[in-house]
Amino acid sequence: MKLLRYGPEGFEKPGLLDAGGGIRDVSAHISDISGVSLGDNTLAKLKGIDPNSLPLVEGIPRLGPCVGHVGKFICIGLNYADHAAESGMDLPAEPVVFFKATSAITGPDDTVEIPRGSVKTDWEVELGVVIGKEAKYVSEADALSHVAGYCVVNDLSERDFQLHRSGQWVKGKSADTFGPIGPWMVTRNEVPDPQNLSMYLDVNGHRYQDGSTQTMHFGVATVISHLSQFMSLQPGDVISTGTPPGVGMGQSPEVYLKPGDEMKLGIEGLGVQRQKVVAAA
């Protein structure tokens, strides 16, 4: 299934994408795509519903973040061998973990704001992992059973804030609109191998990122197991698993986003995001 949230910001309703690309309203069955509704039992009930029996949403509504009320937005840094190489950094011995503020989360096609004082706002297409069942001290062998589904994430970053403003990476990762999620969450049964997905990102029609989850240094199961040794992962938590090469910081000369730019990014089977860039008010 492809589960989504649609409607005005802050008032999104739960929905699913039918075989014809139409949005079907599932609010009679669940209140939101979040928390406990991401458990296996609820997802199995939704899967058993004939989409044609659900109300069809008219028009082309705004898509919100595909997961609501995210508790933790956890990111993994330097997790692609080829991205680490372009960054001139060694591969880490264990996953590099940082957080984005949940207030950065926005819809997949919402406008991206360059924050005040920014000189190096950058892009990063990433595979997002949505937790569906509590994970605490889980093994790698059991880790993927705790996943509800997968989605596209744009882990936008202000590199000057991130690297040169004294502190954790969170400073450069958490500006409003720096966490587009969606367009939908694809349930794990439809993603048999999260380590074999092509991914890309274009800016103004130019392809900068063209990679695959095959080059992840630490795979999804390893990341989940590792994180669960340090914190419990709760239903609705989102993990952004790192980016392939082609970020603006890795260009020669470096290239960064500016007002008027347009991004398009996607991951095989998980949908496409499109964002216009503006200066923050």
C-alpha cells in the first residue's frame, strides 16, 4: 500500500493511493497515518479494504508529510561510501547519528525556505524508514520486522551552520521546511529489498545525485539495530538513512540553492518530490 496524508497544513487527512493514482480517503478507518496506526495489525486491516469502496478525493489536494506527529526524526551521516569519498571524509566505524527538529518536517511538494543568514543551503535525497513497532535492543535479523514502510526524504542542510557554527550538526539541519517527507509511505511488504533502490535528485533540470541504496555503508537493518541499543524506537519515528554523492558541497566549484531554484527528487518505487525554493521571510 501507498499511504499518504492530504489537505491543508495542520489539517491533513489519512488516505491511500489506489491503482489508478487516485487518492482514497481512509479517515473512516483510522484517524491519521501516525503512531499506533502504523502497526502490523492496522496495516493488515487497511490492506484488506477494497480501495474502490473508499471515497475518492476530488481534485489535486496538497500532500502533507506522509507520517504525522513524528516523535523522533533521526538521521545517519556519511552512510554512503561514494558520498564520504566526495566529502573527503573517512567511512565511520559505526553509524554517525544526529537529529533534525521535527518542526523541519513538511510536505513533499511544499516550498523550501532558505533560512536567514544562509550561504550554503544544500540538498540530500535519502531513503526514509518509518518505524511501525517499538524497537529496543533488536538484532539485525529482526530489525526489518519493526518497519512500517519507506519513503523519500530530502535532508536539506545549511552547510555553514552545520560545520562552522560551533555545535552539533542539528544547527544546519533543522530550519523550517528542511525535512520534506513523502509523497507517500510504501508499506514494507512492497519493498522486498531496501538495499537495492535507485535514487536521484535534480536542481533546475540538472541531475546532481544519481545513486543507489546499494552503496550504503550501514544497511537499514544495521542502522535500526544500532539505534535500538541507545534508544527505543517508537511507532511513527522516522530514520533518514544517508545520501549518495552529488550534493552541492561536493561540486567543484560548490553549488548551493538560491531563491527561484526547483528541486525534483525520487526513489525507485517510492514516488517523487518537487519543491520550489524561496528566501525565508
